[in-house]
Amino acid sequence: MSTARNISRLPLPGTEHQHLPVGSLDVLPMLAAATWPDRVALHGDGATVTFADLDRSISRLAAGFRALVGGEGSTIAVAAQPGPAFAVAYYAALRSGNVVAPISPRLGAEVLDRLLRSVPVRAAVLTHSMYDRSRPLLGGIPGLEQVLLLDRPAAGGGVPTCAELGSRGDLLVEPRDRDETTLAAIAFGGSGHARTAGRSHHALKLEAVRTATAHGLSATAVALNALPHYQPEHLNAAIWAGATQVFCASQDPVVLARETERCRATHCYRLPGEHLPVTMPRAVAS
């Protein structure tokens, strides 16, 4: 991709509305797959996922979600575990015609229980460790019909995984035909209560464009993500811009510096207050 074309994806301040694609938020990975099919979108958890791979996986899991809870705007809670699996589940919930509610993978059982009771959640996608912590409470949550695992099967089985749910075919829908003013996502506060009334597809797309512009993301950028949970605004901005996202589970400054050098990162998302060695290559801390 030429530099001129990369720059064209970054609008001037105040003109972001003119650059928004039409449709639901999951139009972003669809357009990225069409523009940069073979470029690496996500690298982490032992997997390297291109933009084309990502969009295909989204459509497959979306078909599973549609069969599981329908496509009439039900809420699907998804553990925001940094890595490709969250990106797939996040967009698949939307492509299936439902609402996504990202939740921190570090929540304790009591807080998770309170959170899932604060809004009607029909399905919850949890990490293996979240499920182990919360298993005794999950059966008593009103309206919660299905629990799935984001990462790996539970000991003894019995709980479906996203990989299994996404193995039944593709959901062939056109995101550009969706009403972008409808509810797309619900954000939760750390106390386990709904923090906002929700965000529309339009609002999240606008946030993605503004974040990509503010952070200087482009199709030549590599963003190293070392945060303990995946921030959807970082995901959406990088997908919009065509940037590669690499995940690092360590907060050790030396490890971060080494990973930044290894993947030639241009951006680094980490917890505030962590000081990196002065030898670290140029990386935008956020």
C-alpha cells in the first residue's frame, strides 16, 4: 500500500463524518479484509491472523451466535481478553445482529455476577479462568441462557467454545445494509454496573476514525498491546486503519522493549507509570 493511500484513511480534524463507512460496526473488518487481505491484522496466543482470516472467522462465529440467540438485538457479554479470540467474538456478536458487552477478564465472581444481572444478557463468552471462578453463580443469573468459552475447553467438557460454535458455516449478511443508529455496545464500569446507556454503531465508527487519527495509525503501523484487557477503541481504530496488532502478556519494561524491537512496533499500549528503557525504539505510549 502506498503512502498516499495510507494517508487518505486519516481524515482532517472535523471531517471524520465524511470518511465513515455506511452500516454496522463490523463493516470495518469487512472493508479491511477487502483492502489488505494478506496483511497481518492480529498476532498473539500463538496465532497469526490476516485481515481476510479475521473477517472469515467473524462470519463463522456470527452464524453460531445467530443460531444460539437469534439476531434481534440480544446482549452478548464477551471477555475482553487481549488476543485474536476477543476480536473475532466482539465483531461476530454485532454481525449476528446482536449487542456486544465487553467485560474485563479479571473480574471476580461476585462482580461478574452483579454485572450480568445489571442488564439482560442472553449469552456470556468467558475465559477459562473466569468460568472456573464463577461457575457456582452462573446458573442463577436471570435470562442467561448460554455460557461459552473464549479460549479453550473446560476440564471435563460440557461447555461449548467459540471455536466449536464457529464451525457450522458462514453468516452471509451485508453490514452496509444495517441501521447504524441502533445500539451496538454496552460499556460496564469496574463496579459491575452499566456505565453508559450504550453506544450506537455510528458512534463507535466515529470513535475509531478519531482514535486512529489521534494515534497516527496507518496500514504501516504495528501496535504492541500490553494492557491487561482489550480496549475496544484500540481494536476498532487499528482495524479501520489497517494496522497490525501484536499482544504481549508481560508488563516488564525489559520484555516490552524486547518485544517492541522484535515486532518493530511503532505504537505501544501499556499501563501508565511503566517506564521503558531509553533504548526502546520509538513507540507511542498510550
